[in-house]
Amino acid sequence: MSFDWSHYLVIAEELFVEAVDTAHKEASLRCSISRAYYSAFHHARHKLYDKWNISVSENAFAHAQVQNLFKQRKEKDLAWKLKYMRSARNKVDYDDQLVDLETTAQEVLNLAREVIEALGKL
């Protein structure tokens, strides 16, 4: 049985809501962004395989590869959303100081939901 990547989005949403009441607010928001991105990324990766029989590499290049493959298939909005979310994910995983983290987390959660919904309609 394969992992259901939508569970990452559920966790991301829970982390976002719970961030208000935790002493680890920033860490919760950072994790929320990361998990939301990975939920959307893996849904996109699986859609490429299920719809077009395209396997994506299993290394750091996979992220750009998924974006480019959707762009090539005229799904530029999906490609842009994935790129934006990955950029946000990179920032929360590597940058020590971030501005307006709560707004970014809300944006990424919304984009992840939109991407997953759009993938379901392809």
C-alpha cells in the first residue's frame, strides 16, 4: 500500500491552526509550509506517471523536473504554483530570518489545495 500524500496537507493545516497556541509558533509555521509543498509535489509527481507514464527522478532535480514537465504540457499555472511553493519551502528550511511567515504559510496552504484540486481534474 502506498503512502497517501494528502495526509501531509492535513498535518500542514493542523500545524498552521495550532501554531497560534504553541511556544513553537515559527517552527510550526515552517513545518506547515514544508509539508503543504510536499503534499502538492507528490500529487503532481504521481499525476505525471498516472496520466502520461512519466517517471520523475528521485533526487533534488525532481522538483524542477516536475515544474518543467507541467509547463511543457501547457499547465503553466500548476508549474508556477509548484515553483512558488518550492521557493517558500526552501526559505523555511534554510533561512534563519523570515518576514510575514504566517501570511506565507496561508498562501502555501491555499496553493497546495488548488494544485491538488486541479490535478484531480486533469
